[in-house]
Amino acid sequence: MKKNSKIYIAGHKGLVGSALLRELHKSGYENLVFKTHKELDLTRQEQVEEWFENERPDYVFLAAAKVGGILANNTYPAEFIYSNMIIETNIIHTSYLFNVKKLLFLGSSCIYPRLCPQPMKEEYLLSGSLEPTNEAYAIAKIAGIIMCRSYNRQYDCRFISVMPTNLYGPGDNFDLNTSHVLPALIRKFHEAKINGMKEVEIWGTGTPKREFLHVDDLAGACIFLMNGYDESEIINIGTGQDLSINELAGMVAEVVGFKGGLRFNSSRPDGTPVKRLNVSKLNALGWKANIPLKQGIQETYKWYAENVANRTLP
């Protein structure tokens, strides 16, 4: 991408999109275009095509998506598969129609089989059954991957697909009904500290292992790959390191300053037992994550305390 290239960020208000916006500005890209959901409904093909015809972006970061944790995915599977499939279908196809030079599609590590060998290599895609609690979301993301690959093959497009691990950072969602585990823990421990509670309930057994990547690291990796990766095959983005939910909870409690106990509710779902990406392909290209998890949690908690803690949330 040239510094004056017109770059469209789909989903610029979300966790990933806002990080991409920050990182692109920081890297000297100023010709950025974006619209809010009220201004442009990405589920409406006619609106998307009209906007592309008027704006003619050179590059597209497809970060718009309906996302959520285990509860949201398990409760609203129809919404997750419909919203994500129609958004990616509209943007990918319209990018082809209006000759976008290159598109980067944001997938998810949940595309890999539930009992996938660890760490998860890119070639393990479609090698086994998915985790039932987020199957609809995973299927939508897999469809986006295959769509990018198909347009490259049939129309000689340059559409790449990246698979980030679990993300967190400033701008995250802290609604306990729809959030992922790390922001949910930050909120739970903060409220428990403020209210003088003796213990905090945590969903599941605490034994599943997860990998976490700061969203600013993800944004840096996406720009790096947009400038230097052109394969149709997916590429993982992560740290290559994981820890148990129990260990994560202890780290978050320490950062927040909660001194009470932890109570694990094993009647709640654990999700996939282990999820860690093999990032050797990305590392070999010359990129590695550089924000340590504890430092990232400290930054995220500071942002939460300053921007969210005093608001009324579900």
C-alpha cells in the first residue's frame, strides 16, 4: 500500500477496526474511508455497491463482524451465521466488482476443529468437527475464507485471509451477556473489588487453555501482511503461547487488585479444551507479537476504568 492509497476499513468502530484505524494513522496512511452502521448497512448489497461505486477504495480491511463469547454464540446462532455471511459476501463480491487491489479478511481461530492438534497449523482447517457452542460463527468465517480463495482462483483477485487468536484491548466489549472471557473477567473482578465481594464466579472448570493477542499487535500484523503476503492460504496471527482460564483469572485479579477467592461453575460450558495457534508461518515472514499479556491487561483495565466502569452495563 502506498501512503496515499485509499483504504477502506469495514467495521472501524469495533475492537479490531478501531485498532486498525489507530495503527494506519500511526504508520502514515491518511487516505482512510469508513462509515458507521447507520450511514452504511453492510447487510444491504445495494447500499454496499453504491458506496463502493462512489468511493472506489484501493484496499479493504474487512473487520466488520458480529462477534461475542460462548453465551452469545450459543444463544443466537442464527444471528451469528446470517449477519457474518451476508456482510462478508457483500464486501468480498463488491470488492471484486470494483477492482479493489487487495482485500484482507479477518477470520477467527474458532474455524479449527474442536479437538485440533496443538498448536493449530493452517492446514488443519476442515480436518474435524467444530466446537458446537460457536459452530454457526465458525461456519460463517470458513465461508469467507473459501470465498476469498475462490475469487482469487476464478477472477485473479488478491484477497487474503488471516486467522487471529483471542483478542483483547482498549475498546473491547464488557457486556457480560456478549463479551469474551478476558473483558468479562476484568469487569467481574473490578465490580467485586468495588463492592467488597469475597469471591467471583467464573464460568466452566478453569482448565481450558487459551491464547490472547493484544488488538494493537493484530493491527500491526494485518498491515504487515497487507504489504507483504499474497497467498490464498490462510495465515495465523497470534503469540504462540497459551495459559489456562484459571491462570488468566489469577492474572486479571492481580492487575485489578481483587483479593478474594475464585469459584468455578462447572455447570457452565468450557468450550474448546485447548486453543493455541502455530504462528511459525507468520514469524518466518518477519513478524512477531510484542505486547506481553500482563502489560496488555494493565492497559485494557486502565481503559475500562476510565471509559466504561461508571456506565450502566447489562
